[in-house]
Amino acid sequence: MTLAPTFAATMDRIAGGFWPLGLAVSGGGDSMALLHLAAEWAGPSRRKLHVVTVDHGLRDGSADEAVMVRRQAAALGLTHDTLVWRRETMGNLQDAARSARRGLIAAWAARLGVDAVLLGHTRDDQAETVLMRMARGSGVDGLAGMAEVGRAQGIAWLRPLLTRGRAELRDWLTKRGLDWAEDPGNENSAFDRVRARRMAGTLADLGLSAARLELLSAHMARARDVLNDAMRDLAGQAVRQDGPDLVLDRAALLAARPETRMRLLAAGLRWISGNPYRPRFAALQGMVDTLDNGTLHGVLLRRQRGSVRLMREPRAVRDTVSRTDDAWDGRWCLSGPHDAALTVRSLADRAYAGGRWPVGTLAASPAIWRGETLVAAPLQEPGGLWSARLADGRDDFHRWLRSH
Ligand SMILES: Nc1ncnc2c1ncn2[C@@H]1O[C@H](COP(=O)(O)OP(=O)(O)OP(=O)(O)O)[C@@H](O)[C@H]1O
């Protein structure tokens, strides 16, 4: 099928529930094609498409590209904003630029009431991602590549061009006499992605084309879904949430397949720690084979008779301080009489044994402090003026697991 109708069908399938929509357009060929295709698809509703360009200021011409995008967006009747990023961090420049860009765009979307932003990743980007992940020894999840619909930083990121080729998009623009900018960064071989792009060219000569790599990622995405279903079934049978902790039936877990067990443990560690990434494979494997006492990813594992309890590691939250009306450790909400002089910190060594909760759970639980004076310890001594509950979205492990 030709480009515009397939694009429209994809958009109807993935973007239907979102309106207005954001469009991240760098000025390169992929995202300029995205701009024109999206405007065509939206028709008279195009006023609800908002375009954004991040000017990284990393090289001459980046401001000109933003101006070019603005001009073309205006000609299509779309609003356009330029966000300027000033580099503050050292280290991997492309990674820093990408995460700054995503953060700026997400904040921009929140300001406009936009819940979903379109990105112009193509099949070639997907193929390069898969190759880079192969080179890093990724498993099924990594080889599934980028998702057509993903959630991060509080919004949805949609990639409606993931099955289309870069050359096809440029042809489409050329035929319509539309302009785009070539990113000089694409020729800089210091970047992993650029090296992957070159490697992809060589492999295509051997038959390992972008289309084949995209097929691989689609197979892997299906395998991942099956494995995640198995993990959720196992969680239903073998995991009980106890307040902020998880209690795992050790025998049931050890009887499950290692991959299912490993996924479940990784999910439990992420739910408790709030870390969006899973631990490294080697560290996880060591722990999952024995399900013994240990610490990983800011979480303690403690064996208790036939089970293993997962709880937040007290040391990991020792230095976490927040105001009483912010979520503490990203997962606890406190309520009580407001007083600007109070702060939330962990109960730490003021936790004592003998109550409803293990000392470890209490030590990593939130407490209200005035300087060094303990004002309230809601988990250890409930029923006082202060109470603590798990934040929405992090309060029910099994529900959380269904959406992660
Ligand atoms: N400066 C920018 N301003 C607005 N959107 C951008 C900008 N750069 C990239 N994008 C958006 O991100 C999409 C992908 O860009 P790019 O291939 O450079 O990848 P990336 O975001 O760095 O991520 P990855 O390296 O994982 O592919 C573009 O098609 C566009 O939608």
C-alpha cells in the first residue's frame, strides 16, 4: 500500500484515543515526512496538531532548521514551538541530547494538555536499534526494539512510521517538492547509531535487510508478550503484596521456568525501587537461582520459612528527603497537619521489632522529622496525626504489573 493510506490506517489504530497530538519534528527527512503526512491525515482537525522542534545548539544551522520547520508548519496551518536546550552535563553527547530532548518535549506537552507525541522513527531506525542491542547481548525484550506505542515521562510516544523505510519517506517528500535538512551528525562515525547504520548497509548486502530485522523485532515482541503473560500468571499464584513489601512463595517460584521467575523478580524489584530499568542480567541471574538473602537494585530479599520477602533497602533511602506534600521515595504519600518546618525521611535506626512489620520494612518507611527530632512514624505507630499510603499507580503490585 502507498505511504499516505498506510500512515492514515496506522494513525487511526494507534492515535485514535489521543487528541490533541504533539509532533516532534527535527527538520530531518523522517520527521518532515511525518509532519506532512500527519497534517494530511488530520485534515480539517489539523489545528489540534502542535509541532515542536528542540534546538540543541550543538552545531551551526540548528536554529535554521527550527525556522524551516516553523515555516512549513505554518504553511500547513499548524502551531509550532522551538525549545532551546543548553547543555549542562558532560558524557555521552547523543544520550544527553536525547534524554534532554524527551524531557523538554514532555514538559511542553504537559503545558499544552497534549497526552501523546508522534516521533518519526523508521524501519531503518528500528533495524539499527536491533543491531545495536544484538551487539550488547540483549535478550527478547531488547530485540523487540522500539515500541509503536510507548509510555515515558508521563506521556505516550507514538511511532507511526516504524514499518516504513527512510528512502521511501525521502522519495515521497521529493516527489512533492518538499524540503528537509540533512543532519551532519549522521556522518559522524563516533556515534554508535551512525556505525550501526553503516553496518546495516553491509548486512543488507547479505540479505539481512532492515525489513528482515524489523521482522525479527516483531517476532521478539510477540515472544515477549507470551513471556509476560506467563510472568503475570506466576505472580497471581506465587506473589502476595503485604503493604509496601512483596512476599514470594519460594517453592512455587523455584518450580517455575527460570525466565518466568527472572521476569517476575525483576518486576518486583522495579515496583519496589521505582527504578524504570531492570537490573543487569548477571546480577539478577545470581539471585534468581537461589532466592536467598541478598540486596539488589535498592531492594532487600529476606528468607522467611517458605517464602522470600522483598522490601525497600533502608540504605537506599537513607538520604532521601522530601517535603511533606511531595511523594517520598516516589511511592509514599503522607498526610497530616501541615507545617513547613517538617520533612520526610526514613525511620532508619529508630525502627524497632515486635510490631506488625519487620524492622527492615519499618527502617525504609517514611517518617516525619523536625530537624533531628522524630515527629511521627506512621507505619511503626499508626493511628497518630500522620498517616502514610502508597501513591496511586504504585499501590497495587498486580495492577501495576498489568500495565508494565
Ligand atoms: N531536535 C529535535 N526536535 C524535535 N524532535 C526531534 C529532534 N530530534 C529528533 N526528534 C524526533 O525524534 C525522532 C527520532 O530522532 P533520532 O533518530 O535522532 O532519534 P533519537 O530520538 O535520538 O532516538 P534514537 O537514537 O533512539 O533513535 C525524530 O524523527 C523526531 O520525531
